[in-house]
Amino acid sequence: MNTEIQFQPEQASTLAPRVDALYYYLTGVSVFMTLLIATLIVFFAIRYRRGNKVDRSPLDLRYQKWMEVIWIAVPLVIVLSFFGWGAWLYLEQARPPLGALEIQVTGKQWMWKFQHPQGNSEINDLHVPVGRPIKLTMISEDVIHSMYFPAFRVKHDVLPGRYTGLWFEATRTGQYHLFCAEYCGAGHAVMKGTVTVMEPSDYEAWLSGRVPDQTPVEAGKALFEEMRCASCHQGGGTQGRGPSLVNLFGKEVRLKDGRTVIANEEYLRESILTPAAKVVVGYEPIMPTFQGQISEEGVRDLIAYIKSLAESAPTGEEP
Ligand code: CUA
């Protein structure tokens, strides 16, 4: 922490200086406009006060037209610059770069759970390597939370029943705050933690220094067997009572009602929890719901496992 007065939290991500630049621009324009208008109000109030002998005849009609044009065009350009710059930055932060390191996040009253692709998991602490895009895929076990990293200038709501995402690339090693930014009950204030940004070699050492739990794919495979999913979804070309899951992820699926959907994470999640919502053409809605029987983490592990069935295939590479 430095001693000078800080108007902003530290800038510790690639996005931070860009968000701040927009922020300063918005603030600068607002301050300039406020001062301009306030000054003119005072100036005119004094100059045109009652009894002051000044010229009060109306402006020449030609000038009036140009004044109209100017005070429509100039503010229009300014507000469009707000929109353009803001939209550009929004799209940048909404689209994680390819090859980002994906970390799974589960929010619940009142803690954050993080799971790394190698299987390590941690609570309220997040370790990430510097200089590498990190993508967080987030879901809530209960109410709406919001993941907020002030030093990275990113924040996104974490919702029950739906995946949301967020990405950042840290530019400086060190420890930074992470907060829940959505009031979520009595323990909201304690739902915070620390993100530790490390050199990539330190991150590797940190990963291997812990006994990794099962990877999501391994845990998903175990759950898949435990829930007897294979008795219907055995795949491998043989026609089971349920459609094959091999090579499914990312593909188009034709449904009984004629619609076509993409087999993404939302679709898989829905098909596990509410199987009757989207029935694949050629199959009967006989699958029982697994709502309440599998935790959000379990659903995610199953999806990771189903994705791994797609990755092993020669075609249909997913980024
Ligand atoms: Cu979780 Cu506030």
C-alpha cells in the first residue's frame, strides 16, 4: 500500500487502466459541463439582472439556426462517444480470450469455492498466475451473489441455476481483495477473500504442493457411474434408451418438437435437472430428474466428463 492518496484501487489487470481511462473521461466531461453551465448561469444572472442596461434584442435569425445545430450536434457526439467507448470496453471484458485458464466458482451463503482444472480447490482464497487470462465460470448454490475484484475492475453476478462468466488477466503479482458485491443475507459482509497473483512457476509449485482432489472429469466419471447414467447413455454406437453422449458437446441436437439446440453447458445442465424440457428426436421422455440429488458441483463435474467425451474425438474441437 502506498501512502499517496488513491482515487482508485490499484491497477492490477490488463483491463484496469482501460476502465479507469473511460472513467476519467466520463468524470472529466461531467465536471467540465457542470462548471460551464454553473458559470454561465451565474454570469447571465448578473449580466441580465433587472435594471442593468444591456442589449436585450433577439439574436439574428441566421445565428439562431446555427446555435440550434451546434447544441444538438456537439452533445450528440459527446454522448455517442460515451456509448461507443463503453460498448467497446464492455465487449472486450465480456469475451474471454481463447486459451484462458478456466476456474470453476461456486458461491454459497457465505463463501466462495474455487476449483482449478487440475482438481485443486480452495475456499475464499484464489491463486492465479500473472500474465495469463483467467476465466471464471460461476454459479450459485442458493441466492444471487456477485464476484468483484476491485483491482482487476471486473464484477459479475453469480446466479442460482445458471452459469455466468468473467475473465481477467492479472498484470502484477501480489494479493488483492475479492468481494461479494450483492447483498445476499446476514453473512454478506464476510463473503470475501484474497486473490494471490503469482509468477507462473510459483503457481505451478503451488498447484503441485497440494494433494489435488479428483479432477472435475474424474469426479464426473465417478458420479456418472454412481448414478447409473451409462445404463441408458452407453454410447459407442449402440442404440441405448437414451442418446449417446460421446462427441455431443458443442454439437447441434435435433429435438422431438422440431427445434434444434446446441449442446452447451446450459443444455446439459437442464437435461440433467429437467430432462423433459428438451427431448432428443427419436427418444422418449423417460429420464428421471436429478434435481435435488446432485449438487451444483456434481452437475458441473458431470458436464466436465461429458465434455471430455467430446474432446477425445478427432472432430468437433472446442476452444
Ligand atoms: Cu454473497 Cu453477498
